[in-house]
Amino acid sequence: MARWRWIYLFTLLAICDICKAQSTQCICSSPVTSITTAFTTTTSSTSTMTSLATTTTNPTSTSLSPTTLPTTSTTTTQVTSTSSTVPTTTTAPTSTAASSTTTTSSAATTTAATSSIATTISACAQATVSIQLVQVSSDQIQVIPVAQNGPTGAQFNVTLSQGNSVVNSSATTSGSTVTFPSLLPATQYTITVKQLSCPNNADTSNNVTTAGQVIAAAVKIQNIPFTADMSNTSSPAYTSFATSFIASLIQSLPADIQALIASGQLVININSLTNGSIIVSFTIVASPSANLTVSNVSQSFTTALTNNTNYTVDPASLNFTAQNLCATANPCSVNANCTSINGVASCQCLSGFNDTSPSVPGITCVGKRK
Ligand SMILES: *[C@@H]1O[C@H](CO)[C@@H](O)[C@H](O)[C@H]1NC(C)=O
Ligand SMILES: *[C@@H]1O[C@H](CO)[C@@H](O)[C@H](O)[C@H]1NC(C)=O
Ligand SMILES: *[C@@H]1O[C@H](CO)[C@@H](O)[C@H](O)[C@H]1NC(C)=O
Ligand SMILES: *[C@@H]1O[C@H](CO)[C@@H](O)[C@H](O)[C@H]1NC(C)=O
Ligand SMILES: *[C@@H]1O[C@H](CO)[C@@H](O)[C@H](O)[C@H]1NC(C)=O
Ligand SMILES: *[C@@H]1O[C@H](CO)[C@@H](O)[C@H](O)[C@H]1NC(C)=O
Ligand SMILES: *[C@@H]1O[C@H](CO)[C@@H](O)[C@H](O)[C@H]1NC(C)=O
Ligand SMILES: *[C@@H]1O[C@H](CO)[C@@H](O)[C@H](O)[C@H]1NC(C)=O
Ligand SMILES: *[C@@H]1O[C@H](CO)[C@@H](O)[C@H](O)[C@H]1NC(C)=O
Ligand SMILES: *[C@@H]1O[C@H](CO)[C@@H](O)[C@H](O)[C@H]1NC(C)=O
Ligand SMILES: *[C@@H]1O[C@H](CO)[C@@H](O)[C@H](O)[C@H]1NC(C)=O
Ligand SMILES: *[C@@H]1O[C@H](CO)[C@@H](O)[C@H](O)[C@H]1NC(C)=O
């Protein structure tokens, strides 16, 4: 249990999602974070963050949004307009909202792709497609699908998903850059390229983790009793404590950290509550461009927690540690070296492998063809 507390959130969510897809009986709850704060300043980002929070948390869990920012109204509008323009959509509401920007054009694209199939089907036997990464930052991924030996003008569907949930998608052609904005830091996404012009060909996919600095933290709260249902991340007791804890913590943080939270550059995730009285295990996930150090994060959060009148904190319990991402959530190619410094991972292709996306080192490392 102690080990699990620190294992990286999104890996577990992915495993949980795979389990849910295969069975209705999944034990997904205990170590998985169920509270995510994701605050952004723009309305479009807010709706994205809201839908992401929905897809990555347990159904009964709570996502916090600052009352000063617009929240659900944007998402609601998006879902409604998508439903009315695409009546045949059968996907879950969340994926519908996420893919709303492309669903309208997809019907036309599919028709064009279908008519070209007859004339180009023979070219499909040799058609391959690879994914070139152009840019991966803490909130954005840019890719180019690169086709070889396929029919000219072939159409592709590039999909970004998190676990089993589609976050965004775009219909495109070989060589075009596709940008996926409004993403969370230090989060694993899967990019899948479907060959629309060669529908029988296999998809190409690649896992890409956004840049991020992950600091694991723990604190013992002494004035609130632990109840057995707090170990269940879906329980009202867990949700209620975690919601109040994050809201209260944010209020006590210094203005510069609050600004990072408001701009989506810093996210606080609760990982677990354990008996002790209550030991809260959480992660602080920041954009590397925020230039935070473990020491200034530790200072800001220690002051906030010890100065917070709602909680009596055991000062000796406070623990802030840069996470070794190579051990918990290795973002590199299997053919790369991983290095984690101050909770930020970097990758380098092993010698003998070529990096086909040198602007994002160590993610696409290609060996000699046999
Ligand atoms: C999907 O990506 C497009 C750009 O490719 C962007 O305009 C849109 O906001 C994104 N949608 C979501 C839900 O992130
Ligand atoms: C692309 O794939 C996504 C996810 O499977 C789907 O929602 C979308 O409709 C597809 N778009 C096209 C043009 O096929
Ligand atoms: C991406 O990661 C998931 C687990 O997180 C794994 O099941 C899947 O095979 C990976 N996909 C690729 C293309 O490496
Ligand atoms: C928490 O730990 C205390 C002390 O070990 C124990 O008395 C109590 O029963 C535990 N509470 C729960 C809900 O497990
Ligand atoms: C966890 O809490 C949820 C919501 O109250 C409940 O439905 C579920 O049965 C609980 N799980 C366990 C293992 O107690
Ligand atoms: C303490 O909790 C109360 C109510 O739960 C809340 O209104 C107040 O803002 C909290 N104080 C701090 C410092 O977070
Ligand atoms: C972080 O550091 C880099 C390089 O030292 C600097 O260019 C950038 O402005 C800094 N960012 C912030 C938010 O301070
Ligand atoms: C954290 O420390 C770094 C380096 O000392 C500094 O650049 C940065 O502004 C500090 N950030 C905060 C939020 O205090
Ligand atoms: C601690 O809280 C008090 C009042 O609640 C406030 O005046 C003081 O500035 C806070 N100290 C720090 C270091 O934030
Ligand atoms: C702090 O947390 C780290 C990472 O979980 C752990 O290895 C270490 O033992 C903890 N330190 C203390 C003093 O509890
Ligand atoms: C990868 O790491 C190993 C061990 O640290 C080192 O021997 C090797 O040279 C590294 N390879 C590359 C390509 O950096
Ligand atoms: C890497 O690329 C170079 C130049 O394109 C090529 O000569 C070499 O064989 C490639 N190496 C591997 C391992 O594919």
C-alpha cells in the first residue's frame, strides 16, 4: 500500500480504464487520485479541463473549479451544439464534447475517403504511416502523420486519447501538422493515426507524455478523525474531505502559486487518504516553464498548511520529494535512456537507434530495419 501511494496517477488511470473496458468488475478505486484541480483562465481551456477532469475521475468524485472562473456553462453549450448538428453520434457525452470541433467536417471527409477507396485500394497494401512529433510542451502536442507508399492525397484521422477516453481528433493528410492544445502537464496521452483512405490497414499509435515536474507530497492532519470509508476514493467521505482540503490549501498558498494554478500551469492531485489520523498523500504537478524547485514548492506548501486554521498539521509529517519519473511514469521510448532531475524527465535514444523526432528527444527511437 505504501508503495502504491506514490505510483503515478495516470498510469493507474489507464490501467483502470482498460479494466473497465473489459469488465464491469474493476477494483480501480483505492490508490487512484479522484480529485483533480485544473484551473484555466480562458473559457475554451476551462471546458477542456472540465471534460478531462470528468474522464479521469471516478463518477462520484468532485472536480474543483474556482468560483471566479466560468465553468460548466461552456461545456454544456458545446455538448448541446454538437448533439444537434451530429444526431447520429453514439459516443459518450464527454468524448462528444472533446471531438466537437471535428465531428461536423468528418462526415464530408468520410464521404470523400469512401469514394476514393475504389480507385486507390490497390495502393493500400503497401501503405504505412508514421507519427512525427513536432512539439511536446506541458499543455500542447503537435504531430505530423507521415505516409509512405500509400495512395496520393490519402486521408488520416489523428486521435488524441487519455486512457480509453478520446480527448480530441482531427482529420488530415500526410505532412500536415496537427495541434492538440489545452492539455494537462506530465500526463500520458496516446496518439492514434487511422488510415481513412485505407480502412483495412492497421492504426499507428504512439504514447506521448506532456512535459511536467512532479513533486510527491504527504501531510498528517491531526484534528480530523479518519473513517474507514475514506480509503474508498469513490466515497462521499473521501470526496468531501479532499475537496475541502484542496480548496482550503489553495486559499492559503502565496499569490504566485495561486496564479500558476489559475493559468493551468500547476495542478494538485490527491492520491490517497490513510489512517494516521488522516495522512493525505498528494502530488503537485507543474509546468517546467514555471521554474519551480522542490525547495520553493516545499516552502510555499509548508507555510500554507501550517498556517491554515482549518487543519492541525503535524510539522514532522510534511514531506516533499521530487518524483523519479523514470521509475513511476517513464515517458521515454523503450529504446531510450531516461533521466529524472528535480521531478522532470528527459530522454535520449540509445546508440544504434535514430531519433525520428529530434525536436522531442528520445520518444521515437527507430532501430535498423531487418
Ligand atoms: C481540439 O483541437 C483543436 C485544434 O486542433 C482546438 O481548436 C480545439 O479547441 C481542441 N478541442 C479540445 C476539446 O481541446
Ligand atoms: C476520428 O476518430 C475519432 C475517435 O475514434 C472519432 O470520434 C472521429 O469521429 C473520427 N473522425 C473521422 C473524420 O473519422
Ligand atoms: C501506451 O501505454 C499503454 C499503457 O499505459 C500500453 O498499454 C500501450 O501498449 C502503449 N502503446 C504504445 C503504442 O506504446
Ligand atoms: C485508525 O488507527 C487507529 C490507531 O491505530 C485505530 O484505533 C483506528 O481504529 C483506525 N481507524 C480506522 C477507521 O481504521
Ligand atoms: C466506495 O464508495 C462507493 C460510493 O459510495 C460505493 O458505491 C462503493 O461500493 C464503495 N466501494 C467499496 C469497496 O466499499
Ligand atoms: C476553513 O473552512 C471554512 C468552511 O469549511 C471556509 O469557509 C474557510 O475558507 C476555510 N479557511 C481556510 C483558511 O481555508
Ligand atoms: C524560467 O527560466 C527561463 C530560463 O532561465 C526563463 O527564460 C523564463 O522566463 C523563466 N520563466 C518564468 C515563469 O520565470
Ligand atoms: C522558485 O525558485 C526559482 C529559482 O530560485 C525561481 O526562479 C522561481 O521564481 C521560484 N518560484 C516561486 C513560485 O517562488
Ligand atoms: C498566516 O495567517 C495569518 C492570518 O490567518 C496571516 O495574517 C499571515 O500573513 C499568514 N502568514 C503567512 C506566512 O502566510
Ligand atoms: C518522503 O517521501 C518519500 C517518497 O515517498 C519517501 O521515500 C521518504 O521516505 C519520505 N521521507 C520521510 C521522512 O517520511
Ligand atoms: C544510457 O545510460 C547508460 C547508463 O547510464 C550509459 O552507459 C549509456 O551510454 C547511455 N546511452 C546513451 C545513448 O546516452
Ligand atoms: C540512422 O539514419 C542514418 C542516416 O539516415 C542511417 O545511415 C542509419 O542506418 C540509421 N540507423 C539506424 C539504426 O536506423
